[in-house]
Amino acid sequence: MKHLQLCLFATLFFYSCADPKEKGQEIPTAYSFQVVDSLDLKILGNPMITDVSPKADRFAFHDFANKEFIITDNSGSIVSRFSKKEDTPDSYGFLMEFPGFVNENQLALVGMKGIFIYDLEGNMVKRLAHPESMGGAGFMSFSGKGIEIVSLNGKQYLLSKSVRTRDSFAGEQRFYDNFKALELIDIEEEKFIEIVPFEQGSHFLDGGGYFESDYAPALEATDEKLYIALGAEQRLNVYDLSSEGVKLDTIVQLSIPGFEKLPVTPRAEFSKGSITIKGNTPAIRNIHIVDGKLLIHYYGGVPEEKMKELEALWISGDKEESEKLYNQVENEVKQGVLILDQNTLNIIGNLDFPDKVNKSGFASAGGFLWMEKAPNDELEEDFLRIYKVKLVEK
């Protein structure tokens, strides 16, 4: 169910790090979400919020129906819109990561043809070639999750999912030994540095086989610190971040209520040149920093026995009953936001999403969260409402 078969690509990496500190956690409940305002994007189509500018003056959306990017102001009025569907020198090709604001006037995104920076009118400012040739790509779309931007020593860097090819695949041990999750990209010098391996003690070094979606990175970076979790691994790795790479500082072991066990696939079932992306397995999907707090968005996953039941129904041809059961099971999945104090890394809350919002994710900027209103199942609406949400102490 909801699997996407694509081409696999990999490359060889090397890394070492010092021994990190470790922290264990308990989960209190001292915070809540409060909707304080909203804006409406009035457009027909299937838009999704991808990012909010640092000053929260500009909002970026991707409209799947028209393959178009839409930029609005903070009232929802459209400032500009552009598409790169044609085969032109400034076309990114297959979209691999949603755009993020480099500053108030520029967006960066990742496509099969490279990493692109555009102004808000869609004019290409810069194109950075991928460090190695591309053979294929996988992409899962979530609200508010795109390429990340960080400032180091006064220079702008991009943090993007690593897509280098390796002479390996997920059925071999060396794939896991040489894995790197991210590229640290110096925009000015067009320099790529591979960072973040499967660290010692990682769940993904246990000898099992895993799909790309099992370890997809969720991350946030600020003040020369990188906070990252890898998919279904219930741990937060905190790195010292510099223009030269990363050094592991702290590991925070997490125990998220309702977070299902990740299925293990025998490595013999993997083949070179293919990739499977699953949208129903447990995952930490994104990380935000708001007012000195780390907000970790997680999806608990569909229980493995339920997935087998769903797959059996689907194979039997009873698609209507399969869709009905899927919707029921999906509604039962535990989804929420784990809150950590940025300084102490202590867990200070675990919140459900507010009522009637899209649980696929959210953006953050200006000290607020920006969440999409859930679609109306009974009435097709000609607008997308974005709630301005504040994290408040009880």
C-alpha cells in the first residue's frame, strides 16, 4: 500500500567521530497548541505549504495539480507563481525536495537536474550540479518539509538529503557501513560535503534490510548545531556543525508512545537498481525549532499485522473494502509532536495535533507554527487555510 517503486542509487562514504553523551527521557505534558490567526490561499488545485520565510513575510506553496510554485504574503495574497515544467536550462526535472527560503527573496530546491536557486519570480539565480550523476530518485511529500538552509561563519549553506550513487545497495552490509544521510552544500563555492552516517549503536546496523523511507532524515540546524533523527530510529543525534562537517555531540534516546516497531526485511529480498518507499511505517518526519524548543513531528506507523491484512485485501481485488479499512487504520495511527528543551534536551511535552488540521506536517517561522486546515470530505473548497499556531505553556 502506498509504495513507490523507483531506481536506487548509492555511493561510497567514509566517516569517524568521538564518543557522544547519551540522555534518557520521561515525557511530561506542560504545553498545548493555540490557534491565534489564519490566512487563506484562494486557489483551485492541490496546494501544500512547503516553507515560510525567516521573517514570516512570505509563504511558499507547491501545487501538485499544476506543478507550480506559489508565493504569497502573510495575508494569503499571491505575490508570484511560476512553473518549470518545460525542458529548459532552468528546469529542475523530477522534484526531489520541496523548496526552502534561502532569504526573503530567494528559494532553493532539489531536482533530478541539480540544486536550483530561484528568485520569487522564478528566475534562476544559480544551479549547482549534483556531485555525481543521477540514476533515479524517491520522494515523499510532507507539509513544511523541504531543503534546509543554515548560516555558518556568515555564509549560507544548504542541507539536503544525500543522493550520491554508491557501488552498493541495501542488500549489502557495506551499504550500511558507508551510508551518509546529508550533503552540506557551500552555495558560494559549490562545495559538497557528505555528513551523518549510521552511528555506532544505530538500529540500521543490526544486520537487517531497510528501505530508504525507513531512515529518511528529519532535521533542523541553527547556531552551529545540527539536530537530526533518521526515520524510524527513536533517537535524536545532536552534532556540532561547521563548514568542514559534523562531530557527534549528544544522543537523546527517545521512547515515543504509540510508535510501532519497524519491520525488518531480509537482505536477500533487495536488488540493485530498485527502491521501495513506504508511507505507512513509523517515522520521525520533521524537526522544527521554535522559541528555544525542539518540536519533533512523528508518525507512529500502521501495525505490521494490520498492514498484512490490508495487503491481503488489496491483492484479493476488493479495493473498496481495502480503502475503507485503510482509512480506518490510518485514523488510529498515533501522530503528534514531541517537545524538547533546546538547551537541556529534556523532553517537556508530547502533543496531539490540533483538531481539523492536516497531520502530514507543518512549517515554522517567526516564533509560530503554520499548519494546514484538513480538507473537507463533504465539500470541495476553493481555498487552503493556514493556521498560525503558538506553543503555549499550560
